[in-house]
Amino acid sequence: MGALKAEPNDSRWGNVHLRSLYNEAEKFDIDALLRKCITLSSLHELLSGKEPFVPSWLPLDGDTKESAFWIEALTEISTCSNEDIGASVASIHDLLEGRSRALLASHALAQLRKTLNSDSQIDISPTPNINGKRPRIDSNGPVPTGPRSTSPRGVGISRGAVDNPKLPLAKWLEICNGTKASWKDIHAEWNQMIFLSKSAKCKSWVNLEKNWEPQGLTLSLGYFTNMSNKLALKCSLMMCELSSGRPHANDATPPSYIKIVRGLDHLWPATKNSEFESCILEVVNGNFRPYATEELLGHILELARIIKGASITVHSKSQQAELKKAEALCRRQARQLEDEQKEKEMTRREESLREAEEDFGRDRLALDDERASIDTASANLREAHDKCDERGRILAKEASFADRDTALKEKETLCTEREMLVEEAKTRLQKLLLEEQSRAKKADEDHGKREAVMVERENDNSRREKEVTEREQKVRVTLRKEADIKVREEALCKGEADIKLREEALCKEVVELASDRDDLEAQQSKLIEELALSIEAKTVLEAGIKALAEKEATVVRREHDVEVASKAFEHRESALKEREAAESRKKQENATATKVLEDERSALRAELATLSSKKEEAATAKAALEGDRLALTAKQALFEEEKKAWREKIGKNAQQLKEVQEKMRDMQDMQKTLSTW
């Protein structure tokens, strides 16, 4: 079975992640992964003490570092797994391991042949032998040079330069890290990664079988990486257990922790054992060097040959080559016998399959006829059900119309209640308006009275100010007179002679001046008293002005409050008008709706009359349908009996296939006995 080349134009390749993962998986080094899995499984069997610890399809002789050995081993893997898949009647879940092994083996073979072809273009390859294979190079010869010898064979190294996709293959291989217990767990992780769902829902295995071509290679890589990681972990744990229970000796080199190796004595020396154990540590811990897995598998095969008794000490290389040729001839003859037996079995199986297909075709035609009759009956049933559904819908419409009537009545009552509430609100608002208007009039009257009082007080203040100014002028005049008197006295001092002459006149004038001074002093005291009174009056006026200003501010505030209240009242009036308009519209709509409802009621009454007649027809149709149902139940019982007979036939065919499988197993046992010969 060659490697399947998937077509990306198929509808199954709609997912971009599948396409990129498949392209990466094609370039992945599958050969290295299979070599690691085979080596680790053989090592696990050896550590657990089982015999035989090497699989039957793996040749015991040959150099594990050569590509010819692995070509032979991979062909055996693919043929054995394909035969098992073809011979078994098990479900896809039970055959997934074999299918994935066959798929990976075919891809690994294709990759190996590509590398061999590229090497043969550079170096002249040796001519193939009779079996169609290149002769094996002697184990003592040089290691074949090529792309494998230059780079370490680590698992996870892809063969070509891969782009950077959104979902790389390395992420999928990191998920399959050896913690998944079964195929179902791996399939659930696969679905979660590809379809990006929050919870991993296990898809059906039938869907996986349909999409095996685009998904199988990547799924198989994940399964085998998970298995290899799990085997490595198990081997490391078993090594720890065995090494802890190893018997201690006085020698410098302790005995092997493997029971089978300890019983070989001189056939397996201590130097070889130390090399073998170091190689095991390298492979299990993952510190790969070139051909580490191949060396470990070579040691395991050598152990198997020693235990089987096939390792005969041959002194010369010619005798060893003759033994190898004899073994190859035995294998060739066994394969020829096996191929002949397979051809006979295939012809017999093809004949039995043809007969089964003919029987199946006849039964299928009979089943198709019965299905056609069942389809007609089911169509009649569907029509009757549709009629019943239509009648039920009409009845539901009637119920909905009644509900609408009740809803309209409730709406009318609500509208009346709302109108009453609106009228009450109007009356309240009118009362509030009248009260606020009366309050505003009272405030205006109080304001007018206060303004009149203020005017009178201002007039009194102006009068008092005029009197004060007049009295100040009089005081100034008296002061001027006193200044004139002083000037005169100075003039009198200057003219002493004149003064002496006029002493008599002056004495008279002095007497007059003294009387005038007394009058002036009395006037000054009066003026001082009047000034104190004017100052007190000013303070009183200022206090009155302040009180008036405060009263004016309160009046302004009240006027502002009145304006705000009037604006709010106007706003309320506009809102009430809008509500009245909306209610009038609603009334009009209710009137139109009532008219429509009355029309619909009349139409419904007519439909009820027609429905009563249709109900009678439906009752008769139901009686007829019940008769048809009884007939169908009888037909279904007959159909089930025929199904049982068909299943019994299928069971017989399955038994025949199982017998064929048992014969194939007997043939495999014969092949094993021939290989031991």
C-alpha cells in the first residue's frame, strides 16, 4: 500500500488548518518516529521480561543502520497491518491502531525510497538481487554516507523548510506528550484544536472514517508520538525499579539490571552490557546522537538471536555470508508459499463476497419496494396531519380574537380612568393658578405701599439735608466775620495813634462785639447739636436704606418665583394639551380597531360555521387514518420480521469472515514456524 496523496480541492479540505498540518506532516521525518516506537516497544517488552520481546515481523538478522533493513521491516509492517484490516470485521475504533501503523509505514517507505533515489543519482547503487532488493552491506563495512549520517535522527525534525502557519504541527505534537490514555482522548484533543471549540466533544468515528484521508496522517503522528513518549516514561520508571533492586557484587562492573541479560553470562560480556545500558539511557532520556535508536535495536536483536540460539560463532566471513544467503532463500520460499495461499484465499473470498452481494441486492430491492409503500402511507399521514394543524391554527386564531376583545375593553377602561385623572389634574392646576395670582396681587400692593413710604422718607431726608446746608452757610458767614474782626484788630494795633483817637468809638464797638460774640457762641452750640442730630438721622437713613434694599431683593425673588411658577404652569398646560391630543388620537385608533374587530368577528363567525362542517369531515378522516395506521403497524411487524431474517444472514456472513480470519491466523502461525526453520 503506497502513501495516499490527498487532493486539497476536495470539500473535506475546507479547513485551512487541516491543509497546513497535512503539508507539514508529509515533510515530517516519519521513519525516525517509527524507528523510535519500534525500539522503545521492544525495550519495554525486554525490561518487563516477556518473550519474545521482538515482534514477529521484524527480521532478526541484518544491520539496523542500513536503509535496506528498514525497507524490509516497513514493508512487513504495512502488509501485516493491511491484511489485518482487510480480514477483520471490527469497528473503526478497534482498527485505528492498525490503520495508523499502515499509513505511517507507507509514508516512511515513500520517504526512504526518495532518499535512496537521490543517493543513487550521486553514487552508483549496487544491482538488486533475485528478491528485488539491494544486497545488504556487511556490518563490519563503513556506515553509508548520506543525509542521515550528517544530521542526528531526532524525532520532530521536518525534512523541508516549513512556513509559519497559524496552527503548526509542533503544537499538535506537544499536545500528544504521553498523557493521553487512548485513541478517544487523542481524537477529542484533535477536535478541540482543529474546530477551536471551548469543550472537546468527541466526534463520531464514522465522520473520522470519512475524513481519514485529510486527518489520518496527522492523527497517526500524534498517536505514535504519544505512544513513544509513554513508552519512554514507562521504560525509565522500570529502569529505576530494576536498578534499585539490582544485586550488588564486589566486582567493579555491577551485573545488568535486566534478568534475561544476567542469565547469559559469557555470551553477553560486561563491556557489551555497559555499552548496551548507556545506549538505553541515551534513547530513553532523549539525548540523541546519530543512529542511537538503530544501535539500541541492533543490541536488542542480537540479544534475541542469542536467546533463540541463532547466534552461532562463525570464524570466517564467507561462512557468515553463506548463512545469510540460506536464511534469505528460506524467507523467499516462505513468502512465495504465503503469496500462493493468499491468492487462493482471496479467490475464495471474492466468490463468497459475490454471492453475498447478489443476495444483498435481492434483499435490497425487496426493501426498496417496502420503503416505497411506507413512503406513500407516510405522505398520506403527513397530509392529514397538515390538515389537522391548519384547523388547529384557525381555532387558535379564534381564541386570539377573543383575547383581543378583552384587551380592547381593558384599554377602553384605562382610557376613561386616564381622562378622569386628567380632568382632576386640570382643576387642581386652575386652583393653584388662582392662588398664585392672588398672592402676586398682594405682593404688588405691598410693594407699592413700601415704595410710597420710601418716597416720603427720601423727601424728609432731602429737606433735612437742605436745612443742614443752610446752617453750614450761616456758620461760614460768622467765621468770615470773625476773620474780618481779627484783621481789624491788626489794623488797630498798627495804627495805635488812630486807636487812641478812636478809643471811645472802639469801646462802644467792643461792647457791641461782645454781645455779638455771645450770640455767635449760642449759634455755634445750636449748630453742633443740629450736626449731631443730622449724623444720627444719616445712620437711621442708612439702616432704612439697607432694610429697603433687602425688602426689594425679597420682592425681586418673589417676582422671579412667580415667573418660574407661571412658566411651569404654561409647560404643564402644553403637556396637558399634547396628552389630550394623544388621547384623542388613541380614541380614534380604538374606534377604528373596534370596527376592524367587528368585521373580523363577522368573518370568524362565518369561518366557525365552515369549521364545524370541516370538523365533521376531519372526524371521518381520522377514522380512515386509524384504519390506515393499523394496516401500517401490521406492515411494520412484517418488515421487522424480515429485518431479523436479514440480520441472521449478516451474522452468518460475519461468522464466515471470522472463519476466514482464523484460517489467515493459522497461515501466519505456519509462516512463523517456517521462519524459525
